[in-house]
Amino acid sequence: MTSLLVLQQVRAVDPARQLDAVVDIVIERGRIIRIGRGAASELSPSEHVKFVRGPLTVFPGFIDLHTHLREPGHEYKEDIASGLKAAAHGGFVAVCSMPNTKPVNDRRSITDAIVARAKEVGGTRLHPIGAVTVGSEGHKLADIGDMRLAGAVAISDDGRCVTSSSVMRHALEYARTFDMPVIQHAEDHALTEGAQMNEGAVSTRIGLRGWPRVAEDIIVARDVLLAEATGARYHVAHVSTHGAVRILREAKSRGIRVTAEVTPHHLLLTDESVIGYNTACKVNPPLRLAEDVAALREALADGTIDCIATDHAPHSGLEKDCEFSAAAPGMLGLELCVPLLYGFVLDGTLRIERFVDALSQAPAGIVSLERPTLAEGARADITVIDPEARWHIDPSKFRSKSKNTPFAGREVRGRVTMTIVGGNVAFEFGS
Ligand code: DOR
């Protein structure tokens, strides 16, 4: 049995330690026991020592704050086993799973079942997010304390907005006593009834009902005021508008406890992608305008948006191979995120330290998980990429049960080659 795992002569990048150097990393019994130049020089390959070499870059393990795993209830789209395999394939050591399962994860028995199933599956860790309200219906608070005890790391009614100011206020107050964030899907439903895509010139031209950007901004603005009034931790899911960015920037400058995430698709695509009624581009919130994309990129680079989250939303062909208005919103993210966004590091949109922080230490901090780091004694949660790889996205290679992505065929740079979770190899390219 292999007892030592050695990453030899790899570029290690860890913003928390201001580390960017070529080093050896020696892993034993789940921990990094040595890291440094020549740290593995006296070791030689044997049945007990596995060496990994190559022009590789090594990061503290990536964590996704926003994953839909569909179990219980919609296992034909994804289940915990396929979702966690997809996560490992995409370089994620942990994912936080959204509660819009069937039934909704709004009580301890469901949270317990999800946690137990994830333990059985192994590999990438799962941290459930509990619902804010019973059935995510927006009225009565769910069993938040009980779900916290069962392992929930945050609460959210994702997919639906907590519309009532009173319910949101109580959710924030309650979550504050557990030091958990409330994650909001910011959408004023009164403004988005029947909406299929962003409201603008494109929606007018192709005749689809629009989702105005202000429907997001209104909720973020109100919630920032509630977060200020309650002193609770508030996190905005999948920010998509430049208006929301402006509100967040101002809130942060005043010291309010707000955080935010952005998805790869909102950083890369605009509403123009919907022309041709491509259901793979139907997503909630919808793809916006070039000025929004520019504001999101800038906000991610300067830290106004704390982290990148995938909003991995698997749907089967049944829900996507149909007319646009009948299609389910959402697209895959776990196996696409790193290769789609590593290009930002290469083209200078994001400094490599910010890219790593946004995928690793920032999300860990938001949901109070142990922050992955490349340090002696730290738990070995590590993402390894081949930064030189140039390849084409091929959904037939996905571990996810679903294939709904508009990025099929896109040429990308950078490939996840290994995901190490607590010292165990959860995914290795080519094996
Ligand atoms: O596009 C989306 N799909 N947005 C959400 O908020 C929910 C998600 C889903 O569950 O499919």
C-alpha cells in the first residue's frame, strides 16, 4: 500500500502564505508533512511511495459553494455519487449542496440522509446547505438549528428568493445565532413573472419575455440594509448585474458583513448567446450584457466579489431538448469551471493568487470550513492542474449524469490532473 504521496518539483501557489515557488510536497496520513525545495530528495520510488511529476501547478483544494446534486428526488439528472465524482474530476475537494431537492432539505432527517450518503460515496466532501423556509416556500422558517447540528453550513432558498422582508430579517437574526450565512437568490419575482432571459434589446428582438436587471438589484439593496440592521452574515448567490456589484462595493466599504459569488457562465457569456433559442444558455439569473460581464470581472479581480461558484445545475435532455419557454434553467459547472476560467489567469484578467483564493480560501471562509493551505501539518486538500494542456470540452467525458452545457467543443487551456482530498487521490487524470 502506498503510504507516501510525493508531488515533485511542482509549482505551488498558495496566496494565504504568499507562496509561489517550485517545491516538493510530501503527503502522509492525510497531511502535508513536508513542503519545500528538495523536500523529497532523499526519497525514491517504491511500492510505498507514489511520485507525481511533470510541469504541474498545485493549489490549496478548490471548494464550490453552489452545487445542485439533485438527490433526493431527481436522481435521473444527478445523484450524490455522480455529483461528487464530477466534483473530483473538476478539481473540487468539497462542495456545498443546495437544498432544492425533492423533498427540499428543510429538516434534519434530510440533512442527515444527505451527509450519510456522501460519507458512503467518499472522495470529494459534501457540506449541505439547508433551506431558509419550509419547502423553500418563503413563509415559515425551516428547522435551521437542527440542520446546523446535522452539518448544514449555510441556509438558502436558492432557485427562489426569500421575498418577504420580515422572513428575511428573521432568517438573518436566526442564522446569526449559529454564525451561518444566509445565501440569497436575489430575484424580485414580481418583476420576473414568465421571464425567459435578460430583458433588453435581444429579448425584444427574439420575442422572449425579459428578466430586468433591477429585479436582482432591488433584493440585494434591501438585503444589505437588513444585514446591516441585524449584523448577520449575508451572501449573494450568482451575482449577475453591474448594479448589484455597485451595491456590494458600497456595502463592503461600510463594513457590512456581505459576501458574494459569481459563476463561470456569467463571467463568460452574454444574452447574445441565447439568440437561436439555445436552451443550454437558459439559466437563472439569465446571461446579461457585456457591461455586466465587465463589471463582474472587475469585481472578482478586486475582491468585491469574493469567490467563484459553479451553480452546477444538471438537467436531462428531457428538460432541455424542448422549446425555450418550456426548458429548465441551469447549466453544468463542476467539470467546466477550472478549464473555462484558467484562461483568465493566462490573459491577465485575474492574478493567479486571486484565482486560487476565489476558488479555495474565500469560499472556505464564507461557510467557516477549514481553509485549505499548502503548509506543513495542514490537511492535504490539494488541486493539481497541468497549466500547459490545451484541449476541447467534451461532455461525453463528464462524470456528471447530465450534459447540459453551452461550452461543448470550446478550446480551453489548463486541465485538472489530480484532486487530493484529505491525502487520498479522489481523481487522477488518465487512471
Ligand atoms: O439556473 C438555475 N438553475 N438557477 C437556479 O437558481 C437554480 C438552478 C437549478 O436548480 O436548476
